[in-house]
Amino acid sequence: MAILLLSSYPFIALLSGLGLSIMINCASVMKNVFSVSIITGLFILQNNAVDQSQRGAANGISMTAMSLFKAVGPAGGGALLSWAQKRQNAVFLPGDQIVFFVLNVVELIGLLMTFKPFLSQKTKNGPA
């Protein structure tokens, strides 16, 4: 659902007036709900993948990684946006469309990583 919402952002930009304001507010609320749901789901998956005695370490590592990506993310996003502005006349995904394509690819990779072949399941003797 978050991927579909993100895919609709370029089309929301074509609106104007009251319709634009309503759609921006609805999209913002939906994105926040999806973000909270995704983060909560990932914490549950992570806590189910490790033993009780390792949960503190696993949560610490994940919070450290999240902080690192929050620090590096704006610089990467700015570089991506700058590159997208230089390719306004490209044949394949011109301008800002490449930004949303890259964001959708990142969300799709995150979704694929939650499927069973990639997901660690703990067993009676420890992680699989």
C-alpha cells in the first residue's frame, strides 16, 4: 500500500486548489499510518528472530543503523534530487519521476526482505 501511495505522488502534483490540499492531507495521514505500521511490524519481526536474551543487542543495533541512515539519508536524497533535475529531458523516467522510481525500488526491496527466504526464524536451539 505504501508503494502505491508513493507512486501516486507525481499525479497528486497535477492537482490544484482545494483538491490539492485535500489530497496532500490525505496522503500525509496515510503515509504516517503506513510508516508507523511498517516500523512496528519490523520491530515485531526482529524480536521474533532473536532469543529473549539477545533482544536488547538486536534493538540497539537496529536503532544505531536507523540513526545512521537518518543522518546519511538527506544527503543521498539531495544528491538524487540534484541528479534528477539535470535529466529533465531524459527519455526514460525524466526529472522527478526517477526520484519516485528509486524510492519505490527501495520500498520494494524492503518488502521483499520480509518474505520467508530472507527472514530469520528462531528455532528451539536458536536462530535458523
